[in-house]
Amino acid sequence: MKNLTVGQIVEKGTIVGYVGDKSENGGWGPHLHFQIISDMDGKQGDYPGVASKADAPIMLHKCPDPQFLLGFPAQPIIY
């Protein structure tokens, strides 16, 4: 998204992205990938959204589950 900056406070209702099609999403169907990242490892922009089992503890430390931070329901809501 244009006009967004690192550390910017985002107000409720602000558009922060759009859902793309499979060609923009590595072959995956359209979905929302909400990820909180505490350490980008020097990367800018794209950051891995998956990890191997061996790397999962490190990934969970750098990318905590937003469900617990934002109060999402315990079970996914699927429409």
C-alpha cells in the first residue's frame, strides 16, 4: 500500500491492503495473511509467512500469534 510507513498508527477503518489473486500469492487462493513481526532480520517488504517445524519456535518468537494479541476468537471464523 502506498502512503503507509513503518511504525505508523493505523486507525480503525483504514485500508492497509487488498486481496490479490493466485498469481500474486504464490498459487494460494485469496486470503488475508495478518502477521505481526518483531524482528525483520534486516529484510524489507516481504517476509516468510511459514516455517519448518525446526524453525517454528524462532518464528513464533519473532512473529507472535496475533490471535492472542488482538483478542481474535479461539476458532477461525469461516464464511
